[in-house]
Amino acid sequence: MRFRLRRRQSAPEVVAAPALTQDQLFAVVHERLAAFVGSEGAWVVTRRSHDDRDPIFHGMLARSLAHELSAAIHDEQLLVGVEPTESPVTAAIPAMRASTPPVEPAALRWEPQPIAVWAEPTPADVSVPAPR
């Protein structure tokens, strides 16, 4: 009887997770967002007034959203262990952070002055001169 020798299978290669530089990631995300909400996008983002329909707003919205999303994804990649990369294009983009206005308290901190004062007759402390 003949015995067959088994070939040992080599261990599978460990493939590293694909890592994009922040510039590449920004380009991909910006292209997709511009297709959705850019000046020629399929979706319309409206501002508070109907007169604000300028294409610059839509272009800047897509660009700032792409920057925020690519920065968030890049930060997550850094947490996983992907090597940091230089990003001259995205480093030049100023970070646009959403600023929340301070929340005003529901109750007033000061006592408002009355607009009108009720004119109740008050007893006067008038001293009557003594008769002569």
C-alpha cells in the first residue's frame, strides 16, 4: 500500500486593511457628497430663507461635510493602528466646527421691572398744622 504525503498548506497571508491617506479619503467623500448635495447635486439643501439659493453655499456645504467625514474616518483609522499620513491638501482646509449658541435659561435671572405701576392711594404722612 502506498501512502500519500500531504503537502502542508502555507498559512494564509495577513492582508492589511486598506488605508487611504486623508487626501485620498477626502477626494472620494467629497466627490460622493458633491453628487448628492453639491451645486449640481440630486438633493437640495435649503437654508432658512428662500432667497439663499446660491451654488457657492452648496459647494461649500459639500466640501465642509467631506472634510468633517474624512477627518472622522481618518481618526478612526489612527485608533485602529493605521500609520498617520501627511495631508497637505486637507491640512489647508480650515476646520469648520458647528458652534452652538449658549442656551438661555428658561427662567429669568433678574426681576423685570413693571411697565406700569398701580396707583393705589396711600395714606400720606402729611402733618396737619395745628389751628391757631
